Amino acid sequence: METRLLRDCSATIIPQGTAITLEKDTPAFVTQTLGGNATIRIGQTLYRVSSVDVDALEGLDLGDSVSPAPIVLEGGFSEDSVWEALKQCFDPEIPVNIVDLGLIYDMRIVDLKSGKKEISIKMTLTAQGCGMGPTIAQDAKNRIEQLDEVENADVQIVWEPVWSPQMISEIGRKVLGLE
């Protein structure tokens, strides 16, 4: 979808992870709108525009995906609710969520005295040189902390084991046309 910027907005250069400001009236092409964020192409460069700035893209309406309500499954908190929150996070270059990409390696849930939960996640990236790692990890942390029952989330990027395409779930493989 072709668009233009209605105002100056913050963006992140993909895959370097460098924050910049894109200028008003810049023409762009939307390549992906998943998880409330948008990936746009200007010239030959990709940029991630976060949910707080997608309103700067003319004609783009992401509806409720921009600020989703806290995720609560029937029966209250469960590990499944954390997995569902993580499925709302996407690599800005790949139209598959981080769970189905096989990027989540470990999840620990600790019951706190307050009755809330603390969640620790270990995740990896598809490539060690990807500068988007901190951005994707922050998205995961933010999504987990949207759960009413969660007080704090810690998301760490790890490199062992090394990620490979074989870690992509069956669902992810179908989305990518690998099956």
C-alpha cells in the first residue's frame, strides 16, 4: 500500500535498529502491519514505525491492534495467556509471530507475594547481527506486561542454541509458504 507521512514520526531502520525521525510528506510503501506496528519501505530501506506513530501514515487504519486490551483467557491467568501475548509480537521483516518463528526458548513464571506474576523469557533472533533485537524484546516485554496478572516481565536475548529455520512451527511454515 502506498502512503505518505502526515507528520514527522519516529522510526527504526531495519535491520540496523537505529532510531531516526522520518519527515512529513515523505512517500512510503507499507510492507507489513502486524502487532500494531508497521513496516514501511522508503526507497530501498525498510523502517519500523511503532504503534504510537502509525497514525502518521496516511490511510492506514490498524483498528484495535494498535492498543489492544489486556489479554485474559477464561479462568484467569495461565501460561497460555503469556504465549498468546507473545504471539502478538512480530519480526518487522517476517510476517510470522515470534512464537511461531521459534524464537522463544524459555519461559519462567514466578508467583509474587502480591498475588501477581513475574515472567522471565529467554528468546533469540533469526540472526545475531540483527539490530532489531532490543526492539523485538521490548515489544515482547510490553505485551506480557499488558496481562492484568503480570507485575513485571524480563526478556533476555540469548544465542544458544543457535536459531535455525527448522525451529519455525507448522503454522509459521504455512504462512511463509514453506509447506
